[in-house]
Amino acid sequence: MPGLVGGYGNYLLPVQCGAPDMANKLKNKIKWFLKSDLSYEKNSIDSINKIGSYLAGLIEGDGYIFITKADTIILGVTFNVKDKPLANKLLMFIGKGSIVNRKSKSIELRFSAFHSLKIIINLVNGKFRTPKINQLYRLIDWLNKKHSLNINKLPLDDSNLLSNYWLSGFIDADGSFYIRYSVKQIICKFALEQRMLYPKTQESYEKIITKICETLKVKIAIRKRSDNKNNYYIIRVENQNSIKLLIKYLNDYPLLSSKYLDFLDWNIAFNQIISKHHFTDEGKLIIYSAKNRMNDKRTYFNWDHLNFI
């Protein structure tokens, strides 16, 4: 079936995890798929697959999995406080968890409940792409030991980055859209930053960053600190052909945070530039208005794009 990773295997995993309610729902979905005209069923399984790939990218970009001294698990994902509607939607979708306030205008979505952790593993197992898979494996080992389960640790996903929602989740965590507007230059820019080394294992992020760069046809840049700690890879997308690739991908696999709204305004500005309208007073006004609606300047938020969750 197109769009599924590994056929039905991932969706039968709750049986192995010991989650009968979820397993029965998913088995019923598959029965619908086998017996129906596929229209309802395909949409249902595609939605599950979308959430799984997206959530994997989001966790790998701005999440963590921690085993406490008391031998409990905390799986957390950090959001800008303005993205609380997305955090609430994911909380409702997954189940028991909490949203806590943090410093610097951020919040954290946290999960520790056994049932919620099993759902998350079922969604993201086999969809990780970075060294942070080490944390996922530790969580699976913990669940297998603590609850006598037999969850298989699936390998890194090496599929085409443009074929699923993983990159959207990663961009929502670590990406930014900008418009440079000056007398000398009007240009749309996108940047994504990720630390060079994963602290837990000292593994490099170079492989996945290189793959993203090759996909978008750009070069890797590096931002180094004077103490050589927490150096970062930077992906900059500025040339028009690369921007077109990114726009096509994000139209096919949309973002879910408020960056989706920034992307829409950024796209409006880029269309003015690509059509040469940015040389006109009207085009300049459209771009200037778009720039002043983006990022920290945004005051109006429409969350209709979350309705699929």
C-alpha cells in the first residue's frame, strides 16, 4: 500500500507491546481496508503514518527521553509558548500526559504514563533518523524489561526525506523562515540549526544533515563557539531552486506549529520575488506586510491546519 512504511507491520506492533485497545482499533482499520473501497481506511492509516513520522522528527529536533533515578521515564518535547494549541492536540491524540511552563517563553509536553509511552513507540519506532535513536532504544529496553514486553528496536529510517512528514517535524523543532527586506536587497531565507554532536554518545549529526542538504541542494555551514562546545551545523536555503524544492515539500507535507503560518507568508513573499513583482511598489508592500506578520511579530493565529489530528 503506498505511503506505508513496512506494510502493516508497524500497525500490528501494539499486539506485541501489550496494548489491546489500540491493537483492536488498528486491526479493525485493517479489516476495513481489506473489505472496503479503501477511501475511509486509507485516510485513517495515512493519518497514523503522518503523525508517526512527524512526531519522530519533532522529538529528534527538540525532544528528549530520560530515565530518572527513581527508574521512571520522562519523554518531553519543548515548544514555544505560542504553539500550545499544537501541544494540546498532541496530548489529546496520545493520551495521559502534561504540559508544563518553562523559562524563556517555552512550554514542555511530557509523558510518563505506560500507555502513552507505548503509543508513542508504536508511532515512531522505525521512523527515527538521527543519533537520538539511542534514547528511543533505551526507552524500548526499559519497557521490555519493566513490563515484560518484546518490542523490536527498528533501525534508522533511510527513506527519501521528501516521502513523509519527518522533515516537517524536524523543521517545526529547529527551522526558521526569514525575509530580508532592505533598500539593497529583498530575499527569502530559511535556516535550520542542529548541534554537531549528540551529547549522550558523541555521535555526529553529519549524516542526516548531509542528507537534508543533498535533498535541498545546498551546502552545509558550521557555527563554531570559541570554547568549541555545542558547535552547530547550519542549513541555509536562499537560492530560488532550493526554495522551490522546500516549498513543494512543505505543500505536500505541511508543518503543524505556528511556523506553518510563517511559511505561508514567506511563500507569499517568495511568489512576489519569483514573478519580479518585488520591483514594484505594490509588490514591496505585499512583502513588507508579510514580513511584519511573521515570527515574533505574529499576533493572529489560525489553527485550522491542526484539524487532521
